[in-house]
Amino acid sequence: MKNILYIIIILVSLTQGLFSQNSISGKIIDENNNGIFFSTIAMYQKDTKKLSKTASSDENGDFTINSINPGKYYLEISMLGYKKEVIDNLEFPKDDNKSFDVTMKVDAQVLSTVEIKAKKPLLEQQSDRLIVNVADNITGINENLMDVMKKVPGVIVAGGKISLAGSSNLTILINGKTTKYMDVESLLKDMPGDNIKKVEIIHQPGAEFDAAGTGAIINIILKKNSLFGTSGMAKFGIGKGEFWKYNTGLTMSHYEGSVNINGGLGYRNGIYTEAITVDRFVKDDQYTQKSESEYGSKSYRANLSVDWNISEKHRVGFQSRYVNYNSNNATDNITDIIYGSDELHNLKIKTENTEKGYWKLGSINPYYTFEIDTFGQKLELDLDYIQFGSNGKNILTPTELTTNTHFPKLRYDKPGLTKITVGKIDYSYPVSKELKFQLGGKYSLADLDNDFQSKYSQDDNIWLVNTAQSNHFLFKETIKAAYSKLSFNNSIWSATLGLRYEDSNSNGMSIGVDTTLNRRIKKFFPSASIGREIIKGLMGTFSYSYRLDRPRYSTLNPFRYSLDSYTSQRGNPKLRAEFTHSMKFSLSYQKQPFFNVEYKISNDPMVEVIEQNDESGEAFKSTVNLKNKNNLNISLFFPLSFIPKVSGYGGVIANHVRYDSPYLNEVFNEAKWDYTTFINMNIPLPYDIETELSGWYTTGGLQGLISSESMYGVSFGISKKFLNKKAKVSFGIDNIFNKFYTGIVDYSNIDLTLKSRWDAPVANLQFSYKFGNQHIKSQKHRNAASEELRRAGKS
């Protein structure tokens, strides 16, 4: 027993000598006595200069180093943008529990270099997409996503409609998630512009993307929390066009340890105006229709996302979003009818169209990521559930003004509910440093219920259902997909080869008219690209993709919705899917877009048309399939860096479209060239004031039967940061100078000219303030000294 006691005493003595609990602590501060977080504290042995211990300061600048063995040491404290500090002549156990306050001085030269390198270029050309880094480069007013889109090269936003390189057939994604079946225009107006990190324009989507959409994909990437601790931003904006507009928002984030939380609230209130004039001839009679509209809206939004790094390899989280949108719209339409053969019976009809409506969007997106190894092998699981509910009511009150004759009122009730469930699995395996293999699958279910009720009344209190025009439409679509993709990339060559298979099955049933639509599409969609560095910095890439465009459910719904007494909108249950072969050659210089040529061949293209009934005088808008469409697009980009102190880009796009199809008992064989030029420049002024000037001009193009005339727009923005760059005031004027839209249809029995004028110019003033910790977080907090550990052979 006594021997055992001696052994225990000896072991304790040895343990105390070998694993001493010596420690030191301290605080790292800047010249303003603010704590510096994530600075690296490295402890070296005095004699051998071998790294012994490392630590990093927390959000307050505090640090502690424990379990220091007896001996002589020195400390090196370093932080990007600051001069290195050294604490020498440390000896333990003599300096045990000693505390240090270390003041670090800014290294102006290093900090300036870091800031220049950290700012991403506005445009980045990758092998399969053009990236627009709007967060770092756009200085003007960005009230919402629609404002941001105006500054993307080649994108034109006119009257709330988006087109790119002469095409309006675009697929909009948000963080890679579909916006199909939703009110995309309202979503773009509601999403705050300062939440956008970058915009990706993908002309030749690879196999990992859905095959749907024959035009370019615009993928909007939202910002994620990149700050340590608790931080946030509050903003308030006010605008004035024809009416006042307001918006306000609050975003907050918290990052600590392995958990990252983001959240935000917002409110927007505004009135937008639009005026449309349509002049058309029905045989010898002339119809002139003028509409003045005021669109009032209020929206509330909220979002919350959580990331949790369970371990080095496993991460789970979710993103959620809620939007509540209310509208109160009023349109006055006056139709003048001049009868060529009977002028005594000319008519002037006024139709008052009042609309109240709302929609609510709720979504939840849980996900899981498994980082299988450190070489890039990864497994990702993703689940999305979206519910989009809407309801609206229109009341049309037509009156013949000459005789003051009142016609029966019309009313449309439009309740609808859309549920979308999507599950995805993606696997990545780097075969080698240059070769990567991807495999994945997807299942989606869209379930839509739209109960359109058409009613009429001679008395304000009694509404009778018009069963011939009412329609309860149920639509369900399932898509099963699988893909594989092989990617190769080295210093000279890059290539991809992908194959996607989709099996889609859609069923639409119109209860009111007893009609059932069944569509099944089972098809392979190949894609490929090959690129090579021609000379130093100059890269050439050729790519190909095969895609389809399925009809939207709203275009399949065989309803008739009157806009006024003589114009309406109708669905087309006979629509077929559109298939497109697309080829593109591009040149980029030092990863900047330079020159692109793209050619597309589309079968059964879906186009929006206007048809006319000569007997009743009514015109209606619908969507139909034409037979063939060919599209050639040539674009040239150039940077503005050759102008001293100016950054930005300019460009020219030439677009040629040709249709060849029988339509309305004739042959629609039309072709047209259109040209678009655009420029966006950022000009810094003294006192850290930044300005932005952008403009575009297009000669007009051909969209189906409609040939548009030339248009242009010029916008200006100015901003200034103050209060240690935490506060920002921005002022901008959108469309200071502009020309509105004019479209002409001259085909078969249709002779029509349409002119549209919207709210412009619009001035916006916005104030924002950032609060809390504004330091960027480390990618992995506990590895703040990873470089020192690597050099010491400990990682």
C-alpha cells in the first residue's frame, strides 16, 4: 500500500512538471481602443523559434493561451491590415497568469492593397455563365430587384417587363430555386435590391439545371451573413414619380461558434401609373382605346435562415420566406368607335375597372450537406416547399357616354392556391485535380387550384354567375429528373459533357367546361462545352444545349377575362411544349466578357399574339404555337477602365429573329434585325462620393406578331457614406430621359398600334445604417491560425 502511494506521488509530480498549467491572457485593440477580433497570436520557443501554441482573439479582442510548458518564449500578434506586434522575453513559470494589452497600428499600404484586391470586378466571364457582381459595384439606388436588373448588361426593363438581348423568354431563379407558377413581376418588385450579392446569366445551362426554359437563365444569388457576432442594417427610402412611394426594412444576423442566423423584415407602399393607347381598324371602322391605370400596392415581407455546422463534415440548415402583398388598382378605359359606313351611330364607351387583390407566399427550405473528404467529394440534400395563395376581385362598370346608357356590370372573382414540393440530391466526386464528376436527381410536384368566377349584375346587390365564362381549373404536374456531368479543367483546356433525363406528367382539368388535359414528356437533354486558351489571357469556348419550354398553367387555362368592353385575355388549352437547340461561341479576355455569338433553332415556339373578331369588334390576347423560330445573337462587351478614374462597362448587341409558320389561314414569314447598345459607368468624386450613370438604346425588335419601335432610357445615382462608413445616403433618378414603348401588328385582319407609357422619371432617396459588429467572419473560426499550423507541420 505504501509503495502504491509513493508511485502516485511520483506520477503526480511528473504530471505537474510535464503538463504545467501556465497561462497568459490579453486584449488586442486598435488605436481607437476598439477590440480587434480574429487577430492571430502565435507563441514561439525562444531558442528554436519553433511554433508552440496559437490562439485567436474573440469579438472583443480578448485572448487566452493555456497549458504552457516551462521555458522561454516570444509572441507574434498579426492581423490583415495591421502592422505585426511582438512581445519578447517571456519565461514560464515566472510569467504565469500575466496579462497584456497590445495596441496594433494600421498598415495603410497593406490595407490599401487588400481593399483593391478584395473588390471583385463587375463582370466575370466563366465557361458557362456571366456573373455580375452587383453588391460590390452598383452605387446607385437599388430599391428592389427590378432596379438591380436594369444594370445587368443587355437587360432592358420597360414597363415592368424584363428582356435580355431582344428576348423576353427568360427563366428567373432565386438562389437556384424556381419562380415558376408565381407572380414573378411582383416578386421582383418586392425583393430588396441591397439583399442581392450577384446575378448569374446562363445562356447554355448544364445538365445540373432543369431543362425547362429555352431562353437564358437569370439566377439571382442573395447575400449570406459574412459578419461575426451580432450585426444588422436599417434602411428607409422614399420615392416620387407621379405619386409618392415608401419602403423600409430591417435585417439582422448573428454568428457565433457553429451557428449562423439571418433574419429580416420589410415594408413597401407605393402607387405606380401606366397609360396604354390602342388604335386598331376593324374593316372600315376605327377603334381608339385609351386606358389610364393606377396600381397601388402594400407589401410586408419576412425571412429567416439558420446554418448549423454540426461538425467539420456535416452541415444542416433551413431558409424560410414570407411575403404578404395587397393591391388596390383602378383603370379607366375609354373606347371611341368611329364607324366608317355609319358615322351617326358612333360610340364612346367608358369602362371603370376596379381591382382589389392579395397574394401570400410562404416557403421553407431545409437542407443537409455532407463534406465527405477534404478533396471536394460532397453530398447535398435539398427540400423545398412553397405555398402561393392569391385572391382578387375585379368589377367592370361600362357606360355609353353619348347616351349615358349603363351596361350590365361584370365581376371576376379569382381565388387560387399553388403548392410546390421539390426534393433534390446532388453528389460531386473529384476524380483528379482536373476532372470532376457530378450526379444528381430531382422530384417535383406542383399542385394548383384556380377557381375563376365570372359574374354580371344589373343591380349592385345581385350578382349572377356566368357559367359559360366561369372555370374551376385544377392542374397537377410531376417531374422526375436525373443527370450526370463530367467537367475537365486545366490551365489551357476546359470541357463539360452532361446528360439530363426528365419525365414530366401534367394533368389539367377544367371543371366548369368538363375538359381534361394530359401531357407526358419523356426525353433526354444533352449539353456540352469545350474551351481553350488561345493566347495568354484570351479564352475561346463553344457550347451546346437542348432544352424545352413547357406552357404555364395560366396559359393552358381556357378562361376568358375581359379587360374592358372590347378587349379580353384568353387561355389556350391546345398549347404544346417548345423545344430548342442552342449553340454559342464566346471569347473572354482575362475572365472578362468580350465577344459572343449564339444561334437558336426552336420548334413550336410559344408566342403571345393578338387576334381580332371582325364581327363583334373584339380583340383578345392569347398564346399560340408557331411552327419555327430561328434566332441569331451577336454581342460585344468592353470595359471602361481605359477612362481615368472610371469603372464600368459598355456593350453592343445585334439580334436577328425569323418566324416561319402558318397562322390565321396565312403564312407568317417575318424577320427583323434589332440593335441594342448600353453603358454603365461608376465615377468617384472627392470626399468619397460615388456616382453612377447608365443608359441604353434599342432599335426595337420582333416578338411574335408584334414589331416594336426604338426605345431608350438614362438613369443617374449618387451616394455618400459617413459615420465611419456605417451610414449611407443615396439619391437616384430612374429614366431621366426616356422613350416609351410602341408596338405595331399588321398581319391578316389585324391592323393595330399600341403605345404604352409608365411612371417615369422616378426619383428615389434612401438612407441606411449598419450597426453591430461589421468584421468579416473567418470561414472556420477555430482555424484562425491555420497558416501557422501548416508551416509548423501540425495540420
